[in-house]
Amino acid sequence: MTFWPLPLAAVALLSACARPAAPAAAEKSGGRPAGDPLHVTVVNVTPATLAETITATGTLRADEAVELQAEVNGRIVQLRIEEGAQVRRGDLLAKLNDADLRAALQRAAWKKELAEAKERRLASLLQRGASLTQEEYDNALNEVNVQRAEVALIEAQIAKTEIRAPFDGVVGLRYVSEGAFVNATTRIATLQSVDRIKIDFSVPERHAARLTVSSPVNFTVSGGDRAVRGAIIALEPRIDPGTRTLQVRAVAPNPGRRLLPGGFASVQITLAEIPDAIQVPAAAVVPGVTEKSVFILVDGRAVRRPVRTGTRSEIAVQILEGLKPGDRVITSGLQQMRAGLPVVVEPPAVARGAQ
């Protein structure tokens, strides 16, 4: 009997048929044996108060701030500015040379005294019926008023040579020394009131109608170890057409003056608080083409539950429809999840290692 060799293609086909088939279920589960439950973590749905908030970036400003400058030109003859010192409203901080004005004031004062004495004599003669016309007396009285106004004018000019604190505050760095010649543009020092701090920030136009004066805000600053609580004190009565935002100003106490004007602030504004809100971690919500859903644990298996969401925060989502208190929402293994899949609840650390 003669044996003919088989074609190579037939040999390959027979070899392939002789190999054991790999389990299809294992390929579908990403290497997990068929029927083996998936290890997951869950959260129990419990109603709680949900704060609806928005965030913004802002700038810290002093409650009151001014650059100390002279109103007139002159040489500084007294400089009572101690850098970093607390001053009271009305304290004299700097004095310019006013020798010429003092001399002019003395001359005006003498003229006023002379005019007043003349007015008194004429008034006495007029009362006794002396040969004096009313016009002569009126001229004397007018001279008195002119001299009084001259004295007041020079006193006002002298006041401009004095730089006084316009409010209680802390003096900053000074930029001149005693004896320096200054004018109206020379910056002498700064004065700021920082017992409370202002925060300027802006919010999107869509939130403008929900903000009111006295609405609470919380903010943090760079390097700060805790949040600071304040309240809105003013709203700009228009929307900025360039940015479509509303400018807002809040104020907060500043004990110890730790917050410094000019600093950066990360602001959080509470728009509303929703009591008994159902919330789930944001990672638990699975987006779909037409709806969103979550997986809940029922009798050891995953069950898909369509939901309608509401307010979203950085870590949680409010569920308006689809869940009820007591439901156990699956929060891990969602990439491998499908309806009806058997699951086993593990502690968070164990479940993360099993994925």
C-alpha cells in the first residue's frame, strides 16, 4: 500500500483542532476566571445636607489704604513716621516748612484786630447818634470780614503743610528723610488699616442673581493653614461686558493682621444648602449616550440603575431620581462592570489592589 504525504495546510489544521480551546469567559473578564466574582467597594446611600458652592479667585485688599503725600511743595522740617507703627486718626506724621505762612498769618491777625477796633468805635458812635452815616459803618464792618477771611485762608494754607493720618492704621515703609524737598507727587509713606480685610473677586454672570449682600464666603490664602470666613458687603451693579462676570467684594476679620493686602485668595461661595440630599461619589456615576446610571449591589450581584443628577461638587453628585436611602452603590471596578455580574464587597484598600 502506498501512503501519500498530506499537504502542509492540512497538517496545520489538524494541529489546531488538537489544541485545547482557551476559556472564552476568561477573555471577556480581562483574565478573571469565568464565574469568579469581582471585588468592589460600595457606599451606603444616606441623606445629608449638601452645600451648593462655586469657586473663584480673588485679591486681598486693605480695609482702608492711602499713600501719604503733601498737598503743597516744601521742605520737610519734621518727620514723625515710625515704620510699622500704629497711628491714630489725626496724628501729625510730617510737617513742611511754613515760616513764610506764619509771618503772613501774624500780619493778617494784626490787620484784623485793627479793623475790629475801628468797627467797635464806629458802632458806638452810631448808637449815640453822632454824625456818622450807615455807609461808613458798613465799610468798617466789611473790612473786618475781609480780614477774618484772610486769616482763615492763611490758616488753611498752613494746614496743607501738615500731613496727618486720615484714619487709624499701620504705617508702612517711608521713602523720604527729614530735610527732603517734596511736592504733590512725592510718595512719603503708606498707611493701611488691616484690622479687617477686603476680598475682591468675580463670578460668572449666570450666578449673579443668586448672590446677595451678607452671603457667606470662605477663602484660603497661599501658605494659610485654615479657611477664613467672611461675608459679601457689595456687588457691582453691572456685568463686565468684557468678561461677562460680576465683580463682588467681601470682608473678613483679620485678627493678628496675618492676612496681607495684595495676596491671592481662593474663594468658595455658598449659594444654597440642600437638606436631606442623596449624594454619591462622582466616580460612581457612569455616563451614557442618553442617560446616566450607577450600579448598586443587590443579593451579591450588580444591578444597573438609571439616575437623574443635580448639583455637583468636586467629589460628589446629587441624585434627584433613581436612588433611595439604604441603597448600596458600587464605587470601584466600574470599567469591568456589567448588569448581573456577581460581586464581592471588600475594604477599599483590598479592592484597589484587586483591580
